[in-house]
Amino acid sequence: MLVLDGVCAGYGGALVLRDLGFRAAAGEVTCIMGRNGVGKTTLMRAIMGLVRVQKGSVRLDRLELANLPAHEVPRHGIGYVPQGRRLFGPLTVAENLEIGLMTRTKGPEVRERVLNLFPRLRERLSQVSSTLSGGEQQMLAIARALCLEPKVLLLDEPTEGLQPSMIAAIREVVVGLKASGVAVVLVEQRVDAVLGMADRVAFMDHGTVAATRARADLAPDAPEFRQFVGV
């Protein structure tokens, strides 16, 4: 389980996360929702060590992550797909996957399992990643993170700007990860996408998690969506 307790973090002298508490359980999809500027991406970056945690705890099972350098965090089993994908554009699909495999010294059997999830990528292994479509690039970014065999997978708005068929393919993979015990943390603004994937929804406001609700307790017109997301 990924547990954040009393986390304060920000940029320079500006505090963005304020005494934030958050949990993501193995085998569940936890969606994070909130208006622009409430700290959703900063939360992801704090987990990954890309933003310094000034106070509080970030634990993966019994391991404290808050003081680790950023390059060490993925080696403990946290995969991150940032908004904008951040692929190695000049490298091929195969080379991007190889970088994911190298992070935790995984072998070809892991690559095969990942390619079985994204068969379209198998057809494009020799293609330069910057020439892929937007949806294919998003698939590759997720596939590269899965090459770590992560305990936790962080996804920052993975369906943004994608056509419905690509969104459906990504949703199928995300939901399927639950069966393997991966804890998926998903920043998402689209209510229909959240209701189609989430087990729990954490609503952020002013740098903290203001409410957490089980998916079963949320309808498309739930007041939490109006209060915290504005839809």
C-alpha cells in the first residue's frame, strides 16, 4: 500500500500540498480529481521525489520514500506516466521499452507480457517514438512504466486529447492491472472515465485531499463532482 501522511510540499517558498493524507491500496484504482491548480500533479511529483517533501511521510509498504533521490524511487517499484508522456522521442519503441526494463533489471519475459497488453506496439517496435500517433505514444509511455513491474502505477491524465478507441484500450489495461495486484493512482478530469475505472475517488481542494469516496457511492451527478471539479 502507498500511504502519504501529513505531506507538505511545494516549489521554492510556495507551499502547494498542505498536510495531505492519501492512500492507494494494492489491486485498486484510485482516481484523483480536482480543479486546476489544487496540487494533483504536485502530489504525483512528490511521490516520485521530483518535488521535495518538506514535512510528512510517503511510504510504500514499510519503506519511506520521502528522502530518497528521484532516480531511486522507480527502483522500488513505482512507475510514473507524467502528463505529456515524456518519451525519448528520437529512440524507437523497442529502445524506450528497454529503458523501462533496465530500471529494475527486468528481462524479455516482462517485455512480452507488456507487449501482449499493447499489441499495436509490437507492430511498431522499430519505429521512432516521436512519429507515433498521440494515442500510440500514450500506450508506449504506459508500457514503458509497466516494464518496471511496478507495485504502484501513477498516471497523470492519460486519456487527455485521445480518441474514444484509444481511451477504451487504455481503460481496459488499467482495469486489468487490478487483477495483478498493482495499485493504480490516476489523475483524471473526465467523470465518465473515472466512473468506468475507479474503485475510489480522492477529491483534492487547496492542496489537500478533502474527501475520498468509494466508486459505488458516486453517481454521474454526485455533488462531489460539482463541489470539487466544477462539473
